[in-house]
Amino acid sequence: MIEFINVTKHYPGRHHVLRELNLKLPTGQMALLTGPSGAGKSTLLKLLLRLEDVSHGTLMVNGVDVSTLKKRHIPAYRRRIGVVFQDHKLLMDRDVFNNVALTLQVSGVSGKQIQSRVRAALEKVGLGNRIHNLPATLSGGEQQRVGIARAIVHTPEILLADEPTGNLDGSLSTEILDLFRDFHQHGTTVLVATHDQSQVERLGLPVFHLEQGMLQNSKEKSA
Amino acid sequence: MSALHIRREAAQNALNTLLKQPLATLMTIFALAIVLALPVGLFAALNNLQQLLGQWRDQAQISLFIHQDATEQDIQQLQKQLQGSTGVVNVRYVGKEAALKTFEKNAGMTAAIKILGENPLPASFIVELNPLSESPAALQAQVQKWARQPGVASAQSDLHWVARLQAILALGKRAVWILAIMLAVGAILVMGNTIRLHIAQRRDEIDIASLVGATRAFIRRPFLYQGLIQGAIAGILAWIIIAITIAILQGPVDRLATLYGTRFQLLGLTGLEGLILIIISAILGWLGSRLAVGQHLDHTFS
């Protein structure tokens, strides 16, 4: 369960990025986070990853009070989450295998397990035959799928994605978002930030719509 | 998270990074080795100087003049005591007759002594000391103690030069220590700067690792191993540099010693000293890395 309780985020000398936000995403559900640029979508995801601190309010994630989490506990908390970025954030000097393996290496998983789990994750995203390719030799959609494999290889409780289809064309966007829906169907809580209205309508998922840091008419549909 | 395989992977990661840029790695190692070889070489030179000065025992002689009434037993006891004392290299007994012969030979006063009718010169012990075995005050105290022994009439010594010699050596040691500390800081800075460049090159990797839940220790470890490995290799290289320098200097030292009718073997580092050098060097490398990576993580790690 992800729960924002009266969460405010502001930066010194700047306007409030999030104001008195109340949002609840039950465990195992998938939702979309929409809104125009600057609405606070990325900030909300950063708070969830504890890349930023909550200014006021409480943020609970699966029983953990993220807003008061001590610095030394942040890495262990992040290992429970998978995250996908618009710009993929891949290591260009490492092949696909080693990009995905990084998530397991930081968790102290042994070499043998890394081999099997990375291969399985890459099969899931349809890149089983690209395991030794460098990211630069892959298309944008393939690079994003490497990012997704890296985010799901450790079977996280929660999967977050910040505009994962932002740089992709229509059919590739559909492929990628369908991948997220597959993971959600296996029990992962998924929150995807997107501004792609056609995909929002196609997927028919619950939507949290942000405008100027405030939650607007959120749409509660069952996935 | 502290399993052996994580450390092994971090070490492998560190080695790969170093081998990817062999020239830069070698330059760092050489720079560190030279920085380390300088003070350690100076320490070795001081050790050799001490060894050389320790051989100047004839310059630290003390004469203990025996009382005319001293018994044979007094003399034997005194000799035993002198031979068992700290810093005594040699004890030589000069009897009355031997003293007279030496006096006649050196001073040419045979006629004057014959007028006296009897031998006025006392028997004595000539004690040769290692001038660096004790502090000048301790040596002086020892001489005074001997002078109070039964059978001893008086003692004659010139320990001022020992005090001067030891003061010069103490000054040299202090100067080398200061230089060593300054160069150790230099070594840490060299390593810190090198690691800072590696961090800059791997910033993306650090950021992404942090996003997927890497701990500070996980991120820091490969960099610390890089510092440790480079430091240890630099220590070995510094040892080799010192050994080569000593081998090169041994020839001229041999020729110089021959001119003075003596022999002198230059001392390098012992196995234990070499090992300590490698350990200290590895620690300095580790410390430089730790400072650089710690500073970076303090500013960026969240």
C-alpha cells in the first residue's frame, strides 16, 4: 500500500511542488499518474524513492514511514522498489546482462543466481537474445525494456515508472505499458507517470491526476 | 551484504578499472612509490649513518685509573663489572709497566722518569663504548658510577662529542619524520585525486547503483580496493627503488671504506621493514580513496 497523507513538498525560495496531497494505492494495484509538465508527477515519484524528503505530512509505503526513514535504511528500502526512467539510465559501457545484474549485485545475490534471474528477466521483456549487446546497439524501445528488466529482476513489491514511454512511438508505448500491466497481474503494485492520454484511455486503469501539485478528480476504475 | 563474493566482485571491479587505464594506473603507482621512497630512503641512510658512527668506538674511550693500593681482587671485579655494562664494546687493562713504556715512547721523558726512581704512572682500564648505545647523560652517569668503585682512583672521559653527535642524529631523525609526514599527506592527496577522477568517470554508475539500493559501503568498496591495490604495489616499488639505490651506492662506499682501511656494508630494508612499508603504503592508498569517495558520497548520496 502506498499512502500519501497530507504530503507537501516545497523547495526553499520556490513555490510548493506538492500541496496537502492525499493519495492511496492499495497493494497489488496498478494506477497511472497523469498531469501536465510541472504538475509534480516526478517529484511524487522521487518522494516514493526517497530521492527527496517530504516537507510536511506522512508517506507510508507497505508499512514503512518513508517520510521519517533514516538515511542508513534508505538503500534497503529502495531494494524493495523497482524504478524505470524515461531516459532509461543505462550504463553504456556495460552490456545488457551487466546493466540488469546491477540490481541483484547491490543486494548481494550470488553469481549463479544472478545468471539465472537476469536471463529470466530479459526473457520476460523479450530481450533473451540481446543479453551481450551494448545498450548503444539497441533501439529506444529495447533500451527501455532493459531498464524494465533491471527494475523487475529482483521481483520488487512496488514498480514505479516515470514517463517510461516518453521517448517512444505509439506501438512501442503500448508494448511497454502492457509489460507493466503483466507485472501488475503477478501481484506487483505499479504506479506509472505518463502524459500519454491515448494510453490512459486504452488501459482503463485508476488515474491520479495532478495539477499544480494538487490531486484533481482521480478516476477509480478497477484494473 | 558483507559476503565474501561481494568483496571478491568489488576487488575484481577495482582491478578491471585499473587495468582498463594501464598508463594512468602506472603513473599513479610510480608517483606514490617515489613519494614513499624518499623518506624511507632517508631513514635507511640515517640507519647506515648510525651503524657507521657506532663503529667509532675508539672515539668514545674512557680511562679508569686504578688506585695504587687496589688489590688484584678489586681489579678483577672491576673488569667483570665493566665487561657486563651496557654499551661497553671492549675493556683493555693497561698495567703500570705497560703505561710507563707507552709514556716513554710517546712523551720521550725517559730521563725525567729515571730521576724519580719509581714508576709514578697508575694502572688503568681503557673502556671503549658504543657512542650511540645510551644517552650522553646515561653514559656520564655510568662513568661516574665506575669512578666510585673500589680500587678506582679517577676516571677520565670526553663525552661532549657524544652529546653533539647524538644531537645531530636526533635533529636528522626529526627532520626525516617531518618530511615523512608531509610526504604521507602528499601520498594521500595523490591517491585521493586519482580516485576523484575515477569517481567522475563512474558517476552514472554510482547514481544508478544508489537508485537501485546500493549502500554507501557497496559503492565505496571498489574505490577503496583501487587505493589499497595501488598503494600496496607502490610500496613494493618503493622497496625496489631503495634496494636498487643501495646496490648502486655500495660500490663507491666500498672504495671509500678501503681508503680508510675499513669495510662498510650499506644496510637496506629488512624483510619486516619492507613489509611494514607495503602495509603503510596500502593504508595510505586506502585512506586517500576513503577521503575522496567519502567526500563525494557526502555530497551526492541520498
